[in-house]
Amino acid sequence: MKVIFSKYARQEFDDAAQYYEVEYQGLGKRFRDEVRKTAKRISEYPEAWSFARGEVRKCILHKFPYKLLYSLESNHVFIIAVAHQHRRPDYWIERNEA
């Protein structure tokens, strides 16, 4: 199944990768790789993860304190947020984007 990132999720993804790269060279790339692997797992098994709120599911990254929040659409997975697990937990709820 195809994975599409919202513009906000894409920005969060880029911002976090840049932050990690500044902290330690190469860590930003490792973060990007981990997000991509997680998105691939979601695309292969979209119903495997638990619901975070309503019809929005969450998949936690293995090596970083982030989770991907996503919804299942008719022909793709829509990533709503690349969210840090310990900061403002419900900030993404009000996002109104298709």
C-alpha cells in the first residue's frame, strides 16, 4: 500500500532529522532510515498497530522516541504526524488536512 505524508508530517520529519544531524553527525540519516522502515512496515501491515484516537493509528519507532500517526484511506496510508512521544501528546488532533 502506498504511503503519503501530510505536509505537516513531512515538515516534522525533516525538522527532527535536521535536529539529530546537528546533535551528532550521521544521526539524522539514521532517523530518516528508521522512519522509512517504519512507514514500510505500516504499508505492509496497515492494520497491525493500535488506535491512538478515533480511526487514527500509531506505530512507534524502535530506535527513536517518535511515533507515526496515520489513517487508512481507500488506496493509501496517510501519515498525519511524525510525533515525539513525550512532547505535547495530542497536538496533532486538530489537523484538518486530506
